[in-house]
Amino acid sequence: MLTLYSFGPGANSLKPLLALYEKGLPFTRRQLNPANFEHHEDWFKKINPNAQVPALDHDGKIITESTVICEYLEDVFADGPRLRPADPYRRAQMRIWTKWVDEYFCWCVSTIGWERMVSRMARQYSEEEFEAYVRRIPLYEQQVKWRRARAGFPQEMLEEEMRKIAFSVRRLEARLAESPWLAGPDYTLADICNFAIANGMERGFPELVNAQDTPRLVEWIGRINERPAAKKMFAETPRDKLERPAQPAARSG
Amino acid sequence: MLTLYSFGPGANSLKPLLALYEKGLPFTRRQLNPANFEHHEDWFKKINPNAQVPALDHDGKIITESTVICEYLEDVFADGPRLRPADPYRRAQMRIWTKWVDEYFCWCVSTIGWERMVSRMARQYSEEEFEAYVRRIPLYEQQVKWRRARAGFPQEMLEEEMRKIAFSVRRLEARLAESPWLAGPDYTLADICNFAIANGMERGFPELVNAQDTPRLVEWIGRINERPAAKKMFAETPRDKLERPAQPAARSG
């Protein structure tokens, strides 16, 4: 039995969500609410001591880290639709792209998302209430990020992240000019993991992602949104829980 | 035919090097010299446009990124000694550890290594010579790092990296208290990738890594050094090219 603990279909939570839908695997979808710090509650820390979503429960075994969960699903459910190339060289190309999301692309988009949305949320609480919430967070770096969100991220940091986002967008556009999918001829986890961050950038970063400047990126985002699995994933998300992309809890696992 | 382009047996270069020795695969070892920026030369940029080692040439196909190369070797050479658990859950645990090296552990140790050793190297050149070298570096972040090395890293950054190193050391010690190897009962890429960074920390960070405070970490480092593959790898490194661990080019691929 599979249970996925996640936020809504955006950022790191989207990766295993979409992978599960693409593979047609039946699973229980347990959606946490970042707005009231649900992932920092004790019941969830018993599942993932790092208090981060997504986390997958497979017959009682817990797998964490969004990209690791995706590879795990490929390792275990090899019979259904495959999201990882069989060819080792192509598989390596796929991993270079998923690794890049985790080490670069997800972070810059996440900081801007936090500045725009988590900041507002964090300021709804009194200093005391907020600190009580932050103290429950086990990872020091996450505590720092929450405090920065409330105080406002340093301007220098925001500018540097915007530079990285512009670079990332150019990199994706260039790659999609030479290949229909990021890791080659087939749709793979490379596409899912990058889509998790890029989806919605036309609204969040219209000066960077638009039909004129990045036609291939826009087309690729549209192409993934048109896939039956993506449509089903979004349709099955409770309306009141539909989060905007590049949303608060962007960086979590 | 396999050719590995790398620096000496430390940091990211050590990962595929030791994996190749452990698997007993014949390969050509092509050792570049970071002290004269050899990896930024045009001939090598034809192999890896990012100008980073390690890079593996397998029958003309180039695979980059140290952790990706290690997984590639497991995918292709599945018949010999295995460095990746067959069980998907254990494999996921292994990937959480290799990912942690790439996203956290390697960076903090690398910054201190650069401050201690690359800085000196960078200052041997005149401003003009140095800038000419730096302009050849394709990755913007690497240019920034080289310039910081020459100017000296900000004190605040060095303190934050030392905090992360202390946290990393405690984390490894705690894990090795509950398991003989990082991903469970077997020696895997999790151990190789962490060893790549941790080896030599008794000398580089004696206040953090020592027989009294971190007995299990020290024992684990010793245990890997005693493996025939590690002994052979170090023995076959040209003496004049033996780099100290936590060495200049620590973070490269």
C-alpha cells in the first residue's frame, strides 16, 4: 500500500505526485497544509523526523526526498509505464537534470516564492507565536529560512536568485531547442522534476517565461499539462487546496 | 574502453576513482593538475563544457557529475562487485546519503579547503594573469568562488561553513553508531561518496574529528582506507600528484 504525504501539486511535492499518476499506481493522497505548519507537527515528525514533505509510506517503509522517491518508484514498479530510460547513458543524462533541479533550479525559484508568499503568511503571527512554530522545525537551515521570510529576505539575495532564475530559464530553453524532452527522445523524471518548478512561471515570472522569449519552454510546460496524468492530478486536488505554483512551501524535501 | 579524467584521489574525483577500483574495472587514469587550471583548458572543455572533473569517457560517451558517474558504473557493470544495494528501500537510503554529500557536506568542507589552499595558489598570479584564467571558466558560480578564494572568503561565510562541518561530523558519527555502513549492512556508494569528503578530516579538522569525540567516524575512515581497492588507488597515484584531502579543487563536479 502506498501513501504519499505532500503539499499540493507544485514544487517538490509535485514530483512524486505526478510520477504516481503517470505510472497509474493506486495510492492514498494525504495533503498537508503548510499554512498552519502541519508538516512540523509531532505526528508527522514520527513519519519524517526532518519534518519535510513529500514522504512516501510503502507498506510501512518510509522513503523521503522527492527525487529519491521518484527513483524508488522506478526501482519497485518496473512493470508499468517507465519514467527512467533503460539505456544507462540516457539515464545518466536524466540524473544530471534531476540533480540540477535539487541543487540549483529549485532553490532560486523557492526563495522568490517564499519572499512573495510565505513572508505574508509568517507575518500573520505574533513574534511569540511565530517563534513557537519555528522552534518545532528540526532543520536549522529551515528555521533560518522561515525567520528570513518573516523579516524579508536580503535584497542582495533576492537579486542573486533572480539572476539564477534567468540563467535557468535560458538553460531550459536551449536544451528544448535540441531535444523534445530534457533527457532525450523520451519523457522522463528529468521532465517531471523540472516541470515541478517551471510550471506556472509564465504567471510568476512573465518577464522571463513567455511565448516570445521562451517559446520552447512554454510549449513544453503546456505539453506536460496536457498529459492525462497531469490533468488527473490537478483535477483530483481539492479546490480549496490548490496552491499556486512557485508557492510558499516550494522547497521542502 | 574507460577513461577517467580527474584530479587526485580526494573529494569529488575520489568517488568514481574508488568505485572503479572497487569494481576492478580496467581504465585509463588521466590526472589533471588543478594548480595550473588544466581543467579550464580548451581541450578539456571539449570533453566537459562545464570544465569540471571528474568526467568519464566510456567508448566515446561522456558522463559527468561524480555521483551520476558512480550510478552509471552500477547500471552498466552490474556483473562485478556491487556498490549499490539490490533492495529498493536500501538503495533509497543510499541515495539520501549521496545526495546529502552533493547538497551539503561537500560544500562546507570545500569552502574551508579553498580558503586554506586555493587562496594561496590564486594569489601566486598577478591580478591580470588571474583574471585571464578566471575568464576561461564557463560556470559563473565557479568564477565567483575563484575570485573569493583570491580575495579571501567573507568571515561570516567561513563561520557558517564551520558550523555545517561540525553538524555533518555529528550526523555521520550518530549514523555509524547505529549501522556499520551508512546505508545499512553493506558497503555502498553512500560510504564511498562520504569518504571522499571525510578522508583526511582528522588532519584538516582535528578539533572535530578525533578518536575521542568521533570514534566511529575515525574507525570507519580507517576501515575504508584498509580496503584493498583504496590501498591500490592511493598507491597508484603518482607521488608528486598526491593531493591532500579537503584539497583545493574539492568542489568540482
